[in-house]
Amino acid sequence: MSTLGYPLALFYRRYLFYKDSYLIHLFHTFTGLSIAYYNFGTQFYHSLLCILLQFLILRLMGRTVTAVLTTFCVQMGYLLAGYYSTATGTYDIKWTMPHCVLTLKLIGLAIDYYDGGKDQKSLSSEQQIYAIRGVPSLLEVAGFSYFYGAFLVGPQFSMNHYMKLVRGELTDVPGRIPNSTIPALRRLALGLVYLVGYTLLSPHITEDYLLSDDYHNGSFWFRCMYMLLWGKFVLYKYVTCWLVTEGVCILTGLGFSGFDEFGTAKWDACANMKVWLFETNPRFTGTIASFNINTNAWVARYFFKRLKFLGNKVLSQGLSLLFLALWHGLHSGYLVCFQMEFLIVIVERQAASLIQDSPVLSRLASITVLQPLYYLVQQTIHWLFMGYSMTAFCLFTWDKWMKVYKSIYFLGHVFFLSLLFILPYVRGPLQDWHTNDLPPFAALLCPGAQRTRSQGVGRRGSPAVPLPRATSPFGAKGETLMGGAEGPRSLLWAPPCTLPYLFPL
């Protein structure tokens, strides 16, 4: 159904671009409702009912905290009730699939409407961009909610961005239809490549095999390697959907995000994937930053940052991941998956900080000839434990994922919980260990290995190899939803062999 958006986008470009706004809203509402009815029959009324309820909440309660809290409770409550009434032990395509996308849209709409009633000076620069100053009509809310390019699987976008599309502002050539056909076809082509790969491999790499006797009768290392390959492959179905739908958004103009410093148009406003980063990064935080980007950005903007009043970043991250787990469904596997993500990123951050603070680890990490080996080890551990986390996510129920975890002796939990307790104890000794203490072979390979404490490499001195600070997809403070690496000791992933890593995380 994602490819159906392309002829609809072409029709919109040919006949509706720069037409009256009510015609565009009607077109989006009618096509979205048609897609819902085609896929889910009479159950399309669930989305229609929630949109009507949301419009009434905005009009009757206005720009108040009560309206925001009511929206959150009503929309999340409706979604969770839908999960409870329809969930089975397998992956099902039901009305709850697009409804979870709609739920975030409507909650974000309520928060932006609430921000629109505040003094602009009291809002952050990000909130000023998304705050809704006017009063949306029912037709506008419906068109925003049912936009055919994002109704089924996303991506998330704001009401203000949608209204720019309706007004014809999202174009690289003012007054004309955007030159977005080639960028859209590129994303479609890339999505089709992933689709072909997934179609060819899906009969041979399945989660059902994780539960089979053949899997459990194999050796421990076979079970681990199969989990690694499956964990990488299983994400391709999501990559396919997001790339194809992104192409639809680009074709309409919704993907336009301005111009770069060279004056070239950018079409990444609706990008849910950074494919190169996803395929090459060796860190878990890199996968998070490259996968389901708009949903992560939504949670950061409307949930994580709104919990600042708690005064505890780790608690805010934990609650954000709990929200994400419930938003995905009521199965225990979702909770286990996001709990593992929380644990892994905390450990990864500690390891990155440890390498940054330790002169000897920084020197070892700078050995050029060993960087391919470091990268290979990192990627192996990265995707092994990504597969470990995805096992619970895809098997849903505790009896299934517990069976698989037992077969590999809860390796992921044991590994990262051990590191969580060990790393703080080794920080001091490693900071006191210097490059002049390296074994002869390593010292020979390390540039400048003969530097001594008197030459400026003390316990709290600067690392021997300066490392760049992390940047953030969510703001200028180096913060990501899962914390990434932050502050003056941060590490930032770069393509293979351009940034040294020693610790295999």
C-alpha cells in the first residue's frame, strides 16, 4: 500500500498544488480514509472517532494543561485498549498499526496547540517552530491525520509543517511545483533494493527458527551467530517501508527542509532512516540515531524534554523508553527490548568516557593497523546484542523470548550488567596507566608512546589523541533520547577507520 502513494502524489502535484486549501484537505482526508477502509474494512471508524474526539478536546478545553493531559490519556488509553482487544502472540496487521502513528500525531497536535497560547519568549527555539498560533478546523485536523504519505507507517511531522505543504511553501522553486521527482525516485529505488533483499532472504532467516529444535540443538556459537544475522536482517522490513513512504513525502514536497550551505535543496524532513549510518556504524547509539528517526525525534521533543522538571536525565530516559515500549504494545517482549536498550546505551556511554579519559586506551585506540580489527569486533558485538534485544521485541510473549534467552544463558543481560558494575572500578587504574607502560609491541605501534607523565599526560590530563565531541540530532547540547555520548568526554561515531575505538561496544 505504500507504493499507492506515488500515483496519489503525482495527482496532487498535477492538479492540486497551489489550489484552495480546502480542496487539498478534502483530498488527503478522502484518500486516507479510503486506504484505511481498504486495509481494515469497517474498523476504519477507530481513527475517525479519535480524530473527532481530538478536535472536540481542542475546541472545548482550549490551550490548557487539562487539554494536553486529557489528550494523552484518551489517545493512549484508546490505543492500549485496542492492543488489549486485538493482540495475539504473532505479528498482526490490524487497525492498531496505523493507529499508533495517529496517536503520536494527535498528542503532538495538542501540545503544539497548547504552546501556541504561551508568550513566544517563554518558548524554546524548537517550540516556537512547532507552536500552533491559529485554531485548526476539523477539516485541517482530518487532512493532517489522514495524509496518505504517512497514514500507515509514518513518518511523524507537525501540523505547522503540514500547513506549509498546503500553502505551497514546501518547494525549492517558489511559485512552482518542487523539483523533487528524482530525490523521491532515489528513495523508492533504495527501498525496493531492501524489499528484494528481504523477500529473497525472509524464507531462510526467520524468528520461528529461533524456537525450533534445530536452533536449540546447535552449538552455543551457532546460536549466537544466527541471532546476529537475524537481528540485522529483521530490521530490513522496517527500512523498506520507511524508505518507500519517504519517497511519497518527498514527491509531494513534504520532505523539503530548506537549503544547505551550498544552496542545494534538502529533502530529508520526513527521513526515517539514515541508511549509510545504519549500515556502517559500530555503536548502538549510532543505530538509534539512524533508525526510526522521526519517532525518536517526536519522543525527544514531546516527552523526554518535557520531563526536564524531574531534574534527572536518567529517569527521564527511562520513562521515555517505558512510554515507547507501551506505545508499541502490551507484550512483555517490548519492555525487555527497551530495557536492554537503556542498559546498553548507559554502558556504551561509560565505556566511551573511559577511553576518552585514559591516555593509554586513547593511544591504543589510535593504532592504525588495528583499527579494522577494532571495527570488526565492535560490529560483531553490536549486532549480536542488537539481535539479542530484537529477539524479545519480535517474539512478543515471555515464554518464547525466555526460551531463546535461556539457550544462550542470558548472554546480553550478563554481559552488560557485568560491565555496568566493573567499569567504575577500573576507571581509576586505567587513568593512571600510561603509554610508557605499554608492552613493547603495542608501544612500538603507538605514535608518541614514549611520552611520559612529565610531558603532560597525567591522570586527569588530556587524552593523548584528541577526540571530537558528540553532536545531537535533537539539539545543540549533545543530548539524544538515549543519552549518546555527551559533555567534554564524549566520543562520536565516524565511518570505519576514521575514529579509533578500543572497547568493543
